[in-house]
Amino acid sequence: MPSAYSKTVRQMGDAALRLLGDYQGSGKNGRQWTWIEVERALKDTVFALAAATGILKKVQTIQLEENVAVYDLPDDCIRVLRVGIHGLSGRVVLPASMAEYDYQSQDTAATGFPTQFFRDILSPNQIGFYPMPSRAGSSFTRDSAYGLLRRLTDGDGNALPLDANRPLRQIRGVPFRRSGTGYVIRDVISTYGNVQVVYVRAPDFPTNPSETIDSEIPDYVHKDIPYGACLRLMAGSRKGIHRVKMRRFILKWNNALFDLRRRFEHKGPLDAACIPGGVESQVSTELFDYPTE
């Protein structure tokens, strides 16, 4: 539930226009900037906040396939933080560069249990594993504490094979029978034999300006987002007043980002390996240091 600090997109847009001295009414175009431009600047600012602070995390299970090395990452993945096999309770899959294999003349077609992942020669939305999985990961999960289903038996004790007749036998997410020697399985992906990717995700941004932004972004930072949006809107302006405002807004916005990162620290021992060069200077030198002279 939104707190007293929460602001809708329209409220943040109105606040940005007031800071710019261009407010002409709630949700209306200003004299210099249109509402569409303000809304786009807010959306870009919220995305930059998520990318710079890493506060929005998500876990995705990737089901491995036999002899397949490269897989697609989720569409909302901004940055990979951790890769583990068998879930968080399993083993970490360490990051590596394809250059390591090239220098050592390793056979990248080797198969086995994945121990490393690489991304440097792939598309931004892909991840690769070495060695290639020698077998597919499990696509089933437990229905009871006694283990995975091995077989079902009929009333005479005859085993029923697990084949294409599963839909006919109505084996779904809920067991249709709890008697006999078999345990019913559910057709969902488990962590066993698969990898779980922990990543920084892209934020949700509503299409309706009367709604709030991503619920996992703390409400108390909503008041600072208009400053980031103003910086983006004024970046192409040559007016002296805008240059003066930018000096003040850069300091205020960067302080808000650093404070948010301190509250939700996301860095770990693999972060620098996942992101060559690290992210220490992204906030101040890459995203919001606009020229003010």
C-alpha cells in the first residue's frame, strides 16, 4: 500500500515542471516542454535509478538442455548478479571470459556439469555455460516429502508408464489421487539440474499517469525523481538559469542515489567479474554528470 511519501507519475511530472519554472497546470504541456517529454524523462530517470543502484532484484530459473550452451536471459534483465546451479542452496557457477578459453586452447565443445558462465561474446540478452550441459535439467518438482515420482500403479499393482497419456490421466498441478504406492508429480520447473540467475531487473512504469511507479522502489525517493527528470530535460538547454539549476539538481539527485545504494547494498564478490570495471563510478560520472559551463 502506498505510503504518505508516495507520488503518482502525474504528481512527479508536475513537480518537475514546477522546478523548471514551466508549470501550466496538472498534466498539461509547459511553454518549453510537453507533457510527453516530461513523462519520457521520468521513465528514463526511473530506469537509470534501477540500473545505478541495483535495488530491484529478481530470480529466474533457466531449464538446461542437453548439449545447448547458450540461453536467453529474461527480457527485464539489466545486470547479472549471481548464477547458481540447483538454486541458492546449490553450487555457484563462476563467471569467466571466453578469452580464458582461447588463451588455453580449451575445447569449448566439451560437455559435463556447467561450472562457469560467460557473456562477453554473446548478445546482451544471452548467457552461456561451460561445459555444455551433458544432460537436460529436471522439469519436475516434488509433490511430497518422500521424493520424486518413480511410478504409478493401478488397483492390481501394475505400473503405469509416464508417457503421453499423462493428460488423459489428469496429472496436473493438483494430485487427483493420494492412494497407492505412487506419488503424483507436477509439471513445473524445479531447481534440480537447472541454473538460477539472480539479476537486477528493469522497473515497471505505468501507462496511466494517475498510478505510481514500480512498487519495489521506496516511496521516500519519489520526491527526488523529478530532479533527475529535470536534468534530462535541461541537458540540451543553453539558458543561463537552467545551467544554474543543473548545478544544484546534480548534487541533490546524486546524493539521493548514493543514499539509496547505501540502504540497499547489492554488491558481492562476483559483481566486478560480472560487470568488468565495476559500477563504482556509474552514478556520478556516467549517468548524471551533465556539463554546466
